[in-house]
Amino acid sequence: MASAQAATDGDEAHVVCESIHLGFGGRDVFVDLNCEMVAGHVTVLMGTSGTGKSTLLRLIGGLQRPDAGSIRVAGSELSGLAEVGLAEVRTRLGMLFQNGALLDSMTIFDNVALPLREHTKLARDQIAAEVRDRLDAVGLEDVEHLLPGELSGGMLRRAALARAIIESPEVLLCDEPFSGLDPPNVERIEGLLTRLNRERGLTVIVTSHHMASSLRMGHRIILLKDKAAVSGTPRELAMSEDSEIHDFIGADGAAYLKTLSDAEAAS
Ligand SMILES: Nc1ncnc2c1ncn2[C@@H]1O[C@H](COP(=O)(O)OP(=O)(O)OP(=O)(O)O)[C@@H](O)[C@H]1O
Ligand SMILES: [Mg+2]
């Protein structure tokens, strides 16, 4: 899999989080957190458990409000929006949440079609065409009449991904899309997210604990630590002299840098 290109100045930010403060029950999760996600990039959110990766996705999705600070998604300042405005912004976001399950009693087709049936007035055949396009995009064939219980874990994750992109979002938020999957399925989901980003121009924001995969797929990585965010290209983070970052990235960082230098030497 080819590695992502580095970000350059002048890239347009699709999501901007500025001076975010958030705490629960007197315990701070974010203190003056600042980060941005570039349009058309894959950004990977990393950090040890409890650093706030899922919470940051929820903030961006307008499902959680910060105690202070500004979150702009595609130019819309979320703090100024009431529920109706947030709902409008959410139509531009696709969300695949941690353990975000499909509805057990509905076929895969109906699960993927559900957002279109709920939010649009598309005719039946248009909905069918959209559903088939997305199932095709995630490599699922001949499963539309099956129930979720009849699919493997990897297929279920791909079906959930098809549902997350059914309304053609500009930004796809994915919380731990690789969790619980075996290495071939991790690679398959990684390949799919990379392809959706390249071919459909989706801005992808994904949380992951898979270091090697994150270094490969991320144009940028945002590392949550000390209640704030450190951002950089995979190369920058893998070369970081900060001992905490170095330890966090571990052996995968060295392997990634070796792959880059081998590729440069061969070209
Ligand atoms: N609604 C909530 N009420 C109280 N505490 C919360 C709430 N949401 C998140 N937290 C706390 O905020 C912190 C960050 O949680 P979060 O789930 O975002 O971490 P994470 O980085 O996604 O962890 P993991 O890698 O385990 O998924 C945790 O300490 C969690 O307990
Ligand atoms: Mg989480």
C-alpha cells in the first residue's frame, strides 16, 4: 500500500478545533486542545485508551458540546447552532461509531437504505441504486437479503461502512473501524478507507490503535496526549525526538521509516 503524502501549508482545513476545553464530573479530558483536519486527507486520531479519541469524534459530529472553544466543520461553527442546524451539518458527515451495530432484525439492504428512507424522498429504485453502489464500493455482493447475524465480523464492518457513506458525506468519522478484526480484515478496511478517500474525495477522520496501519494510511496523525493534541505527518511523528511520542509509536515507527527510505532509494 502506498504511503500518504505529507500535508503542505495552504491545504484547506475541513474541520478546525480551537481552544477546546471539556471535562466530565470535574475531570478534564481536553484542556486547550487545538487541531485541524485537512479536506481530502485521511487523518488518524491516536492516543492511549481514555485520551479522548471517541470524545473528539463526538465533538466534531455535534453529538457532544465542549465546555469552551470553537469547532468548525466545513465552515460552520457548531457552537452557534441549535439542534436543527447541527442536524443539517450532520447530513454532511458520515459516522461509523465504535460498536456501531446494524439493526439485527433488518436485512443488510434495509440497514444501508435506512438513512435515505429517513432523510430523503428518493424513489425506491433510486434508493436501490444508491444502496447497491455503496455495497459495491465496500466489496459486498449478494448479501443484501441476509440479516446481520448471517455475516462475518469483517463483512459486518464493511456493511456498517456502506451505511455510513450512503448519504454521500463530505467527511467520514470512523471510530475504531479495525477493532476486533483479524489482520486480513484490518488490511481490507484500511484499503477501503484509503480508496474512499482517493476515489470519492472523502475527508476521512479515523481513530485507531493500529500503529502500522495508521502510519501507512494517514496523511496526518493527531496524537492525543496530556489533554491536548500533537499533529504531524507519519514521518514527522515517527522521527519525533519526544521520548513519549517515540515510545508510543514504538517499533512500527522505525519499520515505517525504513520502508520510506527503501522506497526513496529504489526510485
Ligand atoms: N459522557 C461521558 N460522561 C463521563 N465521562 C465521559 C463521557 N464521555 C467520555 N468520558 C470520559 O472521557 C475520557 C475520554 O473517553 P473516550 O472514550 O473519548 O476515550 P478514547 O480515547 O476513545 O478511549 P478508547 O481508546 O478506550 O476508546 C474517559 O476518561 C471517559 O471516561
Ligand atoms: Mg474510543
